[in-house]
Amino acid sequence: MINSIYQKLLNHFGEQGWWPTINPKTGKIEYHSKRHIDENKRFEIILGAILTQNTSWKNAEKAILNLRKNKLLSKEKLNKIPVKKLSSLIKSSGYYNQKARKIKEFLAYKGLMKRQKLLGIWGLGPETVDSILLYAYNRPVFVIDSYTKRIFSRLMPQTSKLKTYEGWQKFFESKLPKNAELFKEYHALIVHLAKENCRKNPECVSCPLREQCKSFR
DNA sequence: GGCCAGGCCGGTG
DNA sequence: CACCGGCATGGC
């Protein structure tokens, strides 16, 4: 089921090629980038993961572009500016006071990129940490977000027994080969479906999964 | 004008 | 452990 849903989404929407990042030549965000992930790009992904917390990607994207416009899009530069200045630059992402602190807390962290360690950083919860590990560091961890829960609660009502983040995560990881590229693509496809069809007010008629969905209407 | 968006923290029961 | 209020902007 979990595997066949992936195939259906991939056939229907095509490869997504996440995470969206800035093309340094054009200065524009690329949504289907296969570019090599260097240190700067890694940091950009981490910023995006924090800035998009409970916020539309577009608003997070504006904040990243604004940092770039001000030539501050690097760890070194951001280390040098006060948290107040940072918060004023990322206003568009919402919750900007909290998010500025979260970025500073991450910058102050000097340890290893291990899940349990990262979860100890103020402001980084399981979804943010797993997005960082998967998309910036190619670690095979399956990311759970509100879209994943919404879609699979509708598709498979038995998932209502999955209470915790880790419960949801194990559900997926136990049914899929442990492969970072697969996890990346699957999560990106989930986001696409959530925006296209499986919205809060769903658009079921054109949904690629309508055949097997318990909530089709 | 209300609803929604790729959460997390701190506090409560 | 599960649930809650607070945090905030911008697009539709």
C-alpha cells in the first residue's frame, strides 16, 4: 500500500527533485534542483527548514531571498549580526522573533549532526531535524509533517492509532526500503498532493489516489 | 475579513 | 503521554 501509493504519485506528478534552493547564478529559487549540495547549500536548507515552520513556503522563501539580497546568507555573516537585526530581515516568514532566536541557537551549536543532539537545540523539533538530516545530509529518515498525517489519515483510517511523531515515522520506515533518495522524493510528492488535491477542503475528483481512498467524496 | 500555511515551546492534567 | 495557547506574516 505505502509502496504502491508512492508509485502512483510519482507517475502522476513526476519527479519533484526537492529541496528548493537558490541558483547562485540566477539568484532565483529552483524547485527541481539536482545541484550538488555544498556547505552553503546545506546551510540554506537548514534556514529554510526553520523558516517554513507552520508557514507557507512562499513566505519562508521571501525571507531567504531577503537575506541573500543583504549578502548575509552564510553562517559567518549571520553570526556577526544581532538577533534583532536578523528578526527584522526575516519578517515575511512570520514568528520572526522566535525564528531569529532559533537560527542563532543553531549557529551556536558546535556538535555532531546527530538526531538526538539536534533535537536538543531550542527551536528544532522532529520535523525540522528530520528535514535537515534528509535533505541537507542525505540521511535516510522519513519526514512526517501535517500533510503526511492529513493525507494518510484519509487514505488509511487505521493510522489514527499513530499518536506520536515517532509512531508515524516508524509506520513508514518499516514499510519502505531505507533509502534517502526515496524518502526525499516521497515527502516531496506528499507535499505536492496536499497542495493540489488533499487540501483541508479536498479536491477529490481529480485526485490520483481516489480509487483507494477511504474518504473519497 | 477569515482561513490557511512543509511547527515548536512551555505549561497543564 | 496528550492536549492547549502563544507565536505572526502574506496570499487567496
